[in-house]
Amino acid sequence: MAPWSQRQLFDASCDGLDQFSLMARVRRVAESLHAALPGDYESNVTVLRKRTLAVMET
């Protein structure tokens, strides 16, 4: 499966969040990330860390 675009990830993660509890929202985002990121857990965590740091530096 090809990686999702940022827009696809955002849409999949946020669609209908207002109807969920906080824990259900966290689960929805985690499921979307799992579907969007190819590869193993360690590779995905590395990607997310780099992206998070890049966002925090701006």
C-alpha cells in the first residue's frame, strides 16, 4: 500500500471525532496512522519522531 497523503491521513483521523470520547479519539488517530504508514513499528516511530520534531521547530 502506498503511503497516504497528509490530507488523507488528516481526513481519516479527524472524521467524526466530535462524537467520540477522548480514548476513542486516540484510538481513531492510532488506527489511521497504522493504516497510513507502511513498514514496521520501529520505522514508523522514527518517521513520527522526525515529523514531530520538525513541526515543533517551526
